[in-house]
Amino acid sequence: LFFRSGLFVVGPESAGAHPGPVCYRKGGPLTVTDANLVLGRLLPEYFPRIFGPNEDQPLDREAAERAFDLLTVQVNDFLAGQEDKRSMNRETVAMGFLDVANEAMCR
């Protein structure tokens, strides 16, 4: 997931299983999986503890939230220079990326 020139960009690259999303604890990029985790659509307690360098940790919701917080700052910095001066929160940004991903899959 990227924010470029005022646009939410999803793919076409994939994080794959290795390194995987931010929440896999292996230094991967922000992905749709992270967005679903941040929005509460994935529950870490129902996943096996197979993440991280030693493959013994749960999904990392906090890392996904921190990554979305950084992305939200980028989005809001851009929006601050626009006429309507609106802003977005972490959840709105995550949902925006899911909307873009869903639209892209419909094409």
C-alpha cells in the first residue's frame, strides 16, 4: 500500500509469504492484510504463533497500527494543502485502501 500524488495505490506487487505484511514481523511492507488487521477483521488470537524471525510469535497488530499511523500522517500532510483541509484517521485510511483494492479486483 502506497500513497502517491494524492492517490491510494494498491499493488500490483505482493508481499508474498516472506517477508509478508508488516504484521508478520519480518520487515515486510504495509498490505491489505495489515488493513484488515487494523480494522479488526482479523483476530490475532485465532492465528497460530508462526510469525516473526523465529516463527513463534502472533500477528503484530501494534506494528500494523504504527505503520498505518505513519501513512496517515502522509495522507493528512497532503490533505492539509488542499482546499477543503479535511483529515483522515487511521481506520479511514485503512478502509480507503481496502476500497481501492476491492475496486481493482473488480476490473
